[in-house]
Amino acid sequence: LDFDLIVLDVMMPGEDGMSLTRAIRETSMTPIMLLTAKGETEDRIRGLEAGADDYLGKPFEPKELLLRINAILRRMPEPSEADSAPKVLHLGPIRYDIERGEMWRGDDLVRLTATENQLMRIFAATPGEAVSRSKLVEDLGRDRGQAQERAIDVQITRLRRKLEEYPKQPRYLQTVRGAGYMLAPD
């Protein structure tokens, strides 16, 4: 998921907001605002050092929270046209709109199940690269195991019927021996 801004409470059950902020900062530059009952100077410094963009102590006025969020979002760069343009994969007569999760054959919408759509998004993230069965099982949120890996094979077969002119001789959703499956767009 891609967020415009994340609002976190420092004292959450399980992982605290400080460590979650550090973890998010390792992979994302999404703005983060920390909310907390810990309003001491040392706590604010720790929050900002963890990577938060702002730190607001409780209790606070809801309007202040809204104004701070708007201030952070105003400082964010505008997305470029390349980022906002729809990203589409072409697979022969098939078009797959990655952002919308829609597959089209000419002017006809191809109905995808939720799992087929998840698979297409996984493959579309790394076109031309093999994705292992175990990685597919993990990304789909299924339990690991041989049975689940075989279930992936069934889903791939169903998806190929929708993608390929000749599903038994796939051109676009290929099996890579010893590595898994790979989407090969035009």
C-alpha cells in the first residue's frame, strides 16, 4: 500500500511507534506524524530522531492535528506525470492496468478472481524476473507448505487460460525450471 501520510501513536500494543517509525524509514519516505501522551522534550527528540516528520503530544486540538498534517503534505513534492500515468502491461492482445487491477482483451474486460489479480500484481512488480512458488505463497498470505505450492500451480493454470492464446504453450506467463514463474510482457 502507498500512503500519503502515516499517523502513529507511540504507545501501541505490540510494537511501539518509535520502532515502527524506524522500520518504515528503512524502506519508505512517507511522512510520519507521531501522537503520544509522552510530551517531554526527550520523547519528542527521540521521535524525531527515529524519523518522524512531526510529533504531537496529547491532549491536542483536532484542528491542530489537521493543520499539522496539511503543513506536512504541502511540503511533499507533487507526483510527476510519469508517476501518475496509468501503468499498463501489454501481453499480446491483453492489456493489464497495474494500478486499477484490470485486465482487458480489446474492449472486453477479463474478469479476474481476487487471487488472480494478486498474482498479476506480484508478477507486474517484477516483469521478466522469475518468482518462486514459495515467494508466491508468502506474498499471497498463504501458509507455507507443499500443498499451498501446488495450489499456486492450479491458480497459474487458471490465469494462463485467461492470458494465453495457447495455455499449454505459454508465451507470457512462463514456467522457469527450478526458479518458479515469470511474466514476460511485450
